[in-house]
Amino acid sequence: MSTSGPRLSRLMTMVPWLLAHDGVTIDTAAAHFGISAEQCEKDLWLLVVCGLPGHMPDQLVDIQFWDDGRIHVVDPQTLDRPLRLSGDEVMSLIVALRLLVQVPGSHDRATLITLIERLESSLDSAMTSAAMVVDVGVSNTTTLVIEEALRENRKLSIIYAAGTDDLVTDRLVQPLGVITTGGHTYLEGFCERADAIRTFRIDRIIAVSLAEPMPLKRQIPGSVSKETTASVRLRAHARWAIDIYPFTDVLEAADGTIEAQLAFRDPHWLVHVVLSMKGDLQVVAPLEARKWVADAAAAASRSYS
């Protein structure tokens, strides 16, 4: 698995720390960052070839460490203090967190709200005075009931308005999880009316209530218990995903496209990851996994239309 993400984070914090601890030894710095002395030297050699656009000698980070094993930052360029998010970046985070608060799931809403408040307090008065409303069209009651069903392993009784016609139906659903993609949130579950897995756009659920507990031995079509892998293809601009999901056997082509194996236990998790990547991640094999994704995408498309 790629280590580029953690390494970049370490490099961005290393220079300010070294400035505050002038003359520290390589061994001490390595111990502070939880890496080997050899890796610390590699990081330092990388830092001294980084700098401002132009990359002339006076535009590069200047760190001396090769004489006596002690590290001295001569010219940090712009890395003399930890980077701060811009106002626009903070606003983007606030919008995303407010959206997450409204989406059903196991996340800690109290913590999210606290984080939102702290981010808002970091903005200047002009930005905080602007009204910001994020509404995903999902009632708080619906969110809480879905969360309770997932937590307590209960079925859901829903009244659902389909997007393809004006038909309103009663459904008994065994919930499997929640998917957010394309700006909408979907409940994925085994629909007993259709006797198949279906995806329901949550803002089209007119009413929802808890039903009886789900059967312990019910086998949902396509479910597996042991870990397996899917062969996938990742677009070059989405290589950040390598540091988030359990990719193995990563190979990069000349055009930047990445071929890899993606480990998973639950097909629904795999489908969720692929759909959330919005076309940047494609399942190549096995054929069964390709069908899972195709069926889920088609169901979501029908619910959306």
C-alpha cells in the first residue's frame, strides 16, 4: 500500500519542528516522528530539493545535516510554520460536515457538531455572518429510525414514492447500509416485496418505522464472509484513494492509470466504494463483482429519475 499520504503529512510538519529544535540529532528527530534514522535522512534529502516555483538555489529549502549528524534549518522557505486552511477551505469543510450530520450512519453527531463550531470560530466575522444552510431533504426522524434499524438489526417498514412514476408503495426492507453518491443519500436493503436487493433514495421515503428483528440466518444474495479481492482500475487523478482503501499489488501504467487489487469482505461495501468514486474506480474482475456494481448503479439511476 502506498505511504505517500502519511509521508507528505510528515514532511509538512517536519520543517517547523526542526526549526523549533535546532541542532537536534537525526536519531532524535527520527524517534519523534516514529520513523527509522534511515527514513529520516531520506526525508531530509527530499526536503532540500523542494521549494518555490523556479527551483533556483535561493528558492529551495536549505537544511544542513550531513556534517555532524545534527540538523540545522538554514532557510525554510514557506514551511516555517504549520500550514493553515484558507477561509474557502474551512467553508468547504463546514458544508461537508453539515451534510454528514444529516446523513444516516454510525458517525458521532455530537463530535461533528463540535468540530463545525470550532471551524466556524476560526473564520473572520465577515464569513461567519453569511447564512449557510445545507439541506439534503431528509427528515431527522427518518435518519434516526434508519440508524436504529441498522444498529438493532431490525427490518424497516417504509412508504416509498418511486422516481420513475407516481407509484407509492409499502415496502418491508432488511437494511444493509447507506450510500451517498451524486448528491443524494440512498438506503440499500433487501426488499421483501421485490425479493431482491434494492436501493431507495432516502428523501423519497414518505414514512418509515421499525419492524420485526431480521432473521439471524437470512442469506442476502451476494453476501460473503471471507475476505476476497477484486481487480480494479483507478484513474490517475484519483490516486489519493490508494492511501484510504485496502489496495494491494498496485501497478501504475505510463499514462498514470493504476491497476490494483481491492480487498473486501462485503460486496455491498465494494459497491459503495465504487459508486462513491463516481467513475474514477472501475471493477475489472471478477464478472460477478462487475454485475453487483452494474445492478446497484442501475437501481440508483431508476430511483433518481
